[in-house]
Amino acid sequence: MNKLIGVIAISALFVTGCATQDDAFDAQTEQDAAAAAQQADTAQQQAQPIVGSDTEASALTDDVLTAQELLEEADSPLASRVIYFAYDSAKIDDDSLGLLEAHGNFVAGNGNVSVRLEGHADERGSREYNIGLGDRRAQSVRRILLFQGASSDQIDTISYGEEQPAMLGHDESSWSKNRRVELIYQVN
């Protein structure tokens, strides 16, 4: 609908411009109008809300994806839902920071989405220490998501410590996969 109104308005300007120019062709005006139409179309596409979000538009186009469809896209940054950590650390590295920014923007833009952050640790350290370390890791991820605009009501955290390893084993390759936070999404 907005595209149709834009095309009509540009056509009216073009016809009016041609009539006042005694039917002379004004290539610059046509180029300016086309550029303005292109910018308006691009702005509208970028402003399209995700279906089911709090800001869902009444008229939707076929290329707008639901939050669930976005989560299911294999080539999307949202497909990566595990953040790994260094030994005995809750510090987020630069690569993970970029990934979490994408997740934070997604959660912030979709009020119908919630995420549970599950913190984990490897088997080294006491049970109590690892529960605390898993919680610190989950809280680090939570802060990034909140900074990106997600609501605290959309985010839950839990720590499993060493209780749910991703890989069984007693070596660095196993331990490195167990030091993680998993993002578990729910679309309401």
C-alpha cells in the first residue's frame, strides 16, 4: 500500500514537472525522483517489523519472516546459539560479542521472544564453584543482551555448572566445549 502511494506521488510529480516544462524532458528531475523512490523503498524494507512482534504492521509483505522462521534460518547469525569461554573465565571474547549483538537486537525487536541462558562449566573445580562460574557466564551474556535493548522480562538465567557436559572426556578438547552458555529461545 505504501509503495503504491509512493509510486502515485512520484508519477504526479513527474507529470506536473513535464507539464510546466512545456513537455521538455528533464532527466535530472526524473533521476532525483527515482533516487527518492529508491530511498523510500529501502527505508520501508528496513523498517519492516518481524511478524508477531510488538510493532507488527497491519499490512505485511511476503518477504517478512516470523521470529520463529528467523531462528530456523541456517545461515543466520541466530543459528549460532552457544558462547564459549576460556578456562576459569566469564569474559566474552570479541567474536562472541558480535554474535551476541545480533542476538540482543533480535530479542529487543521481538517482544514475543524470550531466551533462557544456560551457564555451564567443565569438570575441574568444586561443584559449588562451577555453579557460580556458570552463573557468572550466563550473567555476562545477559548484560550484553540487555545492553542491546532486550528487556529483563525476556531473559532468564540458570547455571548447571558441570552437571550437563556437552562432551564427555577428561582433556582440553572436551573441557573447551563444556565451558559455555547456551541460548535457548521460546517464541510465544
